[in-house]
Amino acid sequence: MTREEAIREVAGVVPQDTVIVASNGHISRVLYSIKDRPQNFYMIGSMGLAPSIALGVCLAQPKRRAAVFDGDGNVLMGMGSLAQIAVRRPSRFAHFCFDNSRHASTGGQRTISDRVDLSAVARAAGYAWAKRTEKLEEVSSLAKEAFSQEGPAFLLIKVAPGGLPKGTARVDLTPEQMTDRLREALAR
Amino acid sequence: MSETSGPKPGKSIPGKDFFAKLRAKGFDFFTGVPCSLLAALYPPLEGQSEVPYVEAVREDEAVAQAAGAYMAGKKPVVLMQNSGLGNSLNAIISLNQIYQMPFLLLITWRGFEGRDAPEHLVMGKAMPEILKSIEMPFQVLDPDSVDKQLDAVARDIAARRPAAIIVKEGILS
């Protein structure tokens, strides 16, 4: 399956009002192209920190539901945050890793995720639920399952390497606009 | 305001008083990685459950948590040793600064005037220049003017700029 297909499937079952923190690089641009909403936060830098931003939201507002759209390069870079999330145990926290074993936005260089099972790492760190899939037809039901967990959930979705489809938009919001609109959404 | 000004020798502020002042200023989310120069702040911080305190695993993780907490309505404080400035610089500049997510950085000054263990000397010398070069406002904590200094921080935060208070050895007691 392509990364775009996988992101579309997950985006399609995200519960309303869920904050989505999308990691820097292609994942943000794909999500923005598929489905923009005020509760989406697109990172343009600070690689590896998407789950920590989402955790900050959940620690400040424990009833808030959050999703992280992450990549394998990001998860590998911020592995300590998996332990932190497991320990803090946000109750409505679904962490998706779209794993193509590539640093796609810098030209498709290899990562090491083909030799490390990041879902096993999340489980060992103490996530309440952690699964992996390579099948497109499973993605939406597993994503729903991730969203229904009582503790942090991690779903690794193996996707094919590849660049951005032609015509994928750039995020057409300034960083402070993104902050403002999410802050506003979180004030409600 | 410059790195050469600062507290009179021998003066200090109890950690619990400083924590109370931070709370009175509305700071309500604490995260970070400890430094021995901040040790006096930890008993009051760890001994309360009114506001979150997160034992961060890395300084950049703490800075990112502060970003999320700010968007969720909190006024965050990030604590770290100045060695952690190296770990978190990219997050500070490519997340908190450009997205205008303010927080108070409470950062220690290991390596001040070259009197410290070798691993602290380069950062001890460079820290003020690094903060200046990223245009992050900073003050050296002075027990005689804490209120004024926190007022200045509050102005930076209202203007959505992350701001730093540097803590030298012996200032928190």
C-alpha cells in the first residue's frame, strides 16, 4: 500500500474533535491535502517531536483525544518519548507510524526501521496496545481499534517507499496561524 | 540584563519561594531535565500535585511538551541544565519560536567564568551568545529583583516569545 492510501484510511476514521499532530515532511503535506481541519497541527521542523507535542496537549487537557501521524525516521529519533507516553498513559492517544523505512522528504534515503519492529518497541515501552499491519484492507478497522483503547495505542502501518504524488499541496498556513487555530479549537 | 550583571554574591532565594512566585505568575505546567543548580526547586515541585510536572527524558522532548501544553491553554516552564540547550536548540527555534509558543526556560549556568568541570566549559562560555544569536531574551536570576524579572518574562510571554531565566550556582537555596 502507498503512504497516501494508508493516511487516507486512518484520516477517514479519526473521531471528531481529535487533535492530530502530523510530523514534519511528507506526512503533514499528505494529511493537509486529504483533509485539513482546525484540529490538525502540521510540523514543519523539530523532527521526532510530534508525540511529545500531542502528549503536552493531553497532559494539559486529560480528556482530549489526540492522534499522532508519525513516520519511522521520526519515531526512531524520538524513541525516548515512547517510554514517556507509556508512563504518562494518556487515555485517548493513538499513535500511527507510517513506516516506509525511508527518509522520504530528503530524497528517500534508508532508515533502519526495516530491521527494527517499532510496534514491538512501543509495546515493550508500555503502550496499552500496539499492532502492525501491511494490509490496506485492515487499516481502517485497526485504526478504529486504536481509537477505542483506554490507554496509549500504537499502530505501525508498513507502506511502500515513494515520493509525493504530483499536485500534493504545500501547507498553506503560517506556523502562527496553525498555533492560533488549534489554540482556539482547544479552548472550546 | 547582560551576562555580566547579576546577583550580589551570597544572596539566594529559597526554592519554595521561587516556585510560589512562578505559580503566582500563572505558570501551571512544568517539565524538564534536572540540574544540581536547580535542586532546591525540586522538593516544592515534586511535593505538589496541583499542576503537572513531567520528568522529561530529553530537553527537546520537554520543549515540545511545552508547545502542546501552551496550545491547550497552559503557561509552561521548562527546566534544564545549559548542556540541554544543545539538545533542544532545534526544537526551540523550529517549533516554539516560529510557531510563537512561549514558555519560560529556566536554565542553569554550569561553566560560568570557566570554573567548572571540563564538559561544562564550552557551553558555559557560549550560552549567552547562543541565546543572543537566536534572539531569545534572557535575564540572570537575581534574588533582589525576582518580581521585576518575572514581570519582564510575563511581557515576553504575552508577546508570544519564549524567554529565559539563567540560574547560577547557589542562587536557589
